[in-house]
Amino acid sequence: MILSGEGMFRYVFGPVPSRRLGRSLGVNVVPLKYCNFNCVYCQLGRTRHLINDLRMFYDPEEIIREMKVATRIRDYDYLTFIGDGEPTLYAGLGKLIRWARENQEKPLAILTNGAKFIDETVRNWLSELDVVKVSTDACDERTFRVINRPHRDVKFEAFIDGIEKFREVFHGQIWSEVMLVHGINDTENCADGIGKVLSMYKPDRVYLMVPTRPPAEPWVKPPVSEILIKFASIISKYINKDRVFIINYIERGEFYVDKHDPLNSLLNILKVQPMTIDQILNIIKSNNLEPYIIDEVRKFTKEVEFNNIKYLVYSGNE
């Protein structure tokens, strides 16, 4: 349990700047790293527990207690459900969403790969949200297996069918994220195929992404900008071009840090996203924290260089 001057926080963190959601107050509902995907580009590293069944990882009442405090005292744009793995694998998620819908006024979002949408129970839970971000990195089974490396029970056709079924009952916005990896899914044929898949469930926005933080596999590289632009042009044949966005930069903005317990505030963020050393140093400086904090952070992280930028990645040694 992480001690904060505002109470005991283990699951709620931030708000942190998000490229899509502004100031996002995060609710982390899955431990590192339980997931039904093992994506080659994942910034949290390789999946340690490749599962596809719902599990009660944490007591939902403990998470609700934290949300009660955080939603009252912190300024945020979205309350966002995420995980150190796949959040829809958490069996208590529906209860958390219902509490959030009834007890705070900000819009609700989730960052999910979408693989559990084949489950009607999960679709019902998520139907109360405002924004659902799903992943669509492939257009066929082969590419799906290469880039997302899903659990053996997750098949591409059923995966897309689940998202289509969710689209039929969901009245909020679906935002699709397409992560492009050089040499795997960045060809014109893949762009055309992914465009056709997206047209099947008609997302409200499509974000074309590239790896900007250290990926699970060291050989993963982002495509060049020219390929991104060409990819967007092809996707726009199927999705209105005003709904297609290219994001190839790291988040910018202010990270919330509890000055009573800055170390654990920083570690809570690092558990879900690596940060550059410069980012952490800027946070320490802007919040007038003691310079030694960076040395404490290093005890729980490892330094990784990606695209000639040095990052600190949470190592799970806390």
C-alpha cells in the first residue's frame, strides 16, 4: 500500500497528461503484467501472465475508497480505467464503473485491447462509459499473431466480431488505436486491410501511433514519417480523414505529484508508463522536490535507451 498525504493510494494515480484524454486520472485495476495480449511494442514489457479469464485481482471496495478521495480533491478531465495489463480481465470492473458513473461528474474512459468484447458481460460493463479506446493493429490472423501475440483462445475474427457487437450497444465514442511497427504492419497492403477492418465497426476516431517508449522487444522500430502519412491517406478511404490522427510524440504537460510522498507518486506513474530521465528531472524541479528523489526512483527502475533517448522503466522491485 502506498502512503500519500491525501490518504492511502495504491490504485489511483495522477492526473497525468494524455495525448488523447487531456488530464487523465488513472485507476489501475490489473497487476503487472496479466494480459491476453503479449504485444511486441508494449511499453510495460513482455506479458508475464498470459491469461484470458476474468479474475478478482483486488477488492473493489478498496479501489472505490481511493476513487472517493481522489475524485474529490484532484482536478482532471477524464477518469480512466487502465491496467498494468488488460483492465477488462478484472472481475470487479463493472462495480467500479457503476460507482464512477453515479458518484462523479467527469467523463469515463477505458484503455483496452478489446479482446474481451466477445464476452457479453464485459460489453454490458463498458456500455456505461463515455470513451472506449480499442486496439486494431492487424487485418488478418497472421499479422495479429505476429504483432499482438494474443492468448491462444483469442482469434482475430472473433476479436473483431466482439468489437462490432459492442458498437451495436454502445452510445459513447470508440477510439481506435493502430500501433505501427516497422516491417510488420506498416505496408500499404496492411493499411488497406486495417482500413477495411475499421470500417466494420466505425470508430469515432482513429489514432495512428508509433512506439515512442522502450518496447517489449528490442528489435521493434517505428516507421518513418513518410510511411505514417501514406498510411493515414489509405485509412482515409474507409474512415473520414477528419477522424484520423497521427501521434508520434511523447505526452507533454504537467504530471501530478503528491509532495507529501513524491517517490511513490512517481512510481505509480512509472508502473503504467516509462518516463524519460529529463521528464522526471523536470517534475522534481517544477515541484521543488529534493534532488535526491531521482536516486530513490532509480532503485525501483532500470535505465533503457530507445531512439537515442534514455528512459527509466519500472522494474517491479518495489
